[in-house]
Amino acid sequence: MAPLSVARRRGLRRLAVLLLALALAVGGIYTAVYFVQRSETLVSERCTASAGNRTGELAPDQAANAALITAVAVRRGLPARAATIAIATAMQESKLRNIGHGDQAGPDSRGLFQQRPSQGWGTEAQIMDPYYAVNAFYDALVKIPGYETLDITDAAQQVQRSAHPEAYAQHEDMGRAFASGLTGQTPEGVRCTLRSATAAGDAAAVAGELEQAYGGVDSTADGATLVVQADGPMAWSIAQWAVANAKDLSVTRVDVAGRAWQRSGGNGWQDATTADRQVRITVRQNDAGS
């Protein structure tokens, strides 16, 4: 066999180098994608709240229910104490989840507050509607004289008639931290650490949820952004409601009062340029960017 020419040997070396470079590039891309996906998987999704020396941590679905409970209190003009009592009660009764079963003590108990049709709380279908259940709880709570100054154990027990009334107290710090942030009394009190949104959001759907929770909200959907007219504690209440609901509603950014929460980038509140008396809620766009 005739030896390879110098030119051919050089050509083969160039080809080998090119193939090696291509393999390294493909391997690098694969490794980068793997680690990005892996880092997303390793994100522990959670929502935290702080108010003074009180703190609390909830899973995103629990935080969304705490936000609903608080929004209804704001809508009804109730004090933050009412939301604290309700959040702590729901945490003890259902772990702040809308569950469709009871226990041995109350086999027909249902929903966020484990309310019982047999005890006059409504039908099972009504109780399983979180909006109905929250309002039913507050209807009973406001009938208790001086509930605002009662210990959580006493106030919750007069509504729930639990076999273990002392258990409500263990959730007081968490309840107060989330109620303070979600009512807007503590700006930047609520933040959530979440994985990237995988589904496109719908600003109009966010507007519908916001209206159902608060009622009478002045908002305009513009593409992937919902602009809400609000200021003061109400603005912060709505902004932190949006953060608490960010997972299910594919919210990627919330702007209010010169501050912004971003789903990516630390998950805390950062400086931002925002219009006065507005809350801007941005959702994930679809792949086409529309």
C-alpha cells in the first residue's frame, strides 16, 4: 500500500480535530442542559413570610390558600388578626389544603377548615368551594365578641369546636407572618422560591382570580401583563397575593412601589422602576412570545 501523502495526512488530522471539537461542543451543550435541568429539579419550591420576629414557611399550594384566606378578609374589611386566626385554623385542620375527606372524629368533614355538613356548615359541594368555606369561617368568627383580642386558641375553638383546641396555637407565628404580608401591612413580607414556569400564563385569567378574591379590582390585561390600579397596603396585598399564586398562574414578575419580585434571580424583592399607584403582574408568554 502506498504511503499517504503529506497533504492527505494533514487533511485527516484536520478532520480528526474538527470531529473532536464538534464532540466536545455537543458534550458541553449536553452537560450545560443537564446541569440547568438538574438545578431546576433541585430547587426546593417554597414560600416564606416574615413580619418582625415572626416567620413562616409554606409550600406554594398552601401559600396560595393562605393568600385567598387573607384576600377575603381584606375584601370584607376585617383586621389582619382575622386572617391570622383563619390561616392558623386552616393549617391545623387541613394543612392549608382543600381536602375532600374527614377523619374518625368527623367523617363528613371537608375542605380547608374541615367543616361538616352535618353541623350546618353547608353542603359538601359548598364546603369544597374554598371561597364559600373561607366566608363561612369568617361569618362565624365575626359573631364572637372581641375575637380580635382573644388568643388564637380561644377564637378558633369557638368557631371550630375542636377536640384539640390547644393545637391551633402552634401555627400562630406562621399565621401572623403570612397575614401581615398578605394584607399589605408588611411590604416585601412574602416571597416564593420557584422553578421556572413551564406553561404560558394568562393575564386575563389572573384578573379573574384577583377579582374573585378581592372584588372591585381595577385592572387591565395588556398582553402578558396585568396592570392593577392600587396603592398603599392594598397594592402590597395584591402584589404579595400574586407572588403566593405565582406557581399555578405562571407569574414571572411582580412590580409594586419601586420594588420587584422575579421568579428567576434570587426570588427576593429588588429595586425596580414602577409607576405610582400600580401593581404590574407579568406572566410567562408562550414559545411564540405572544
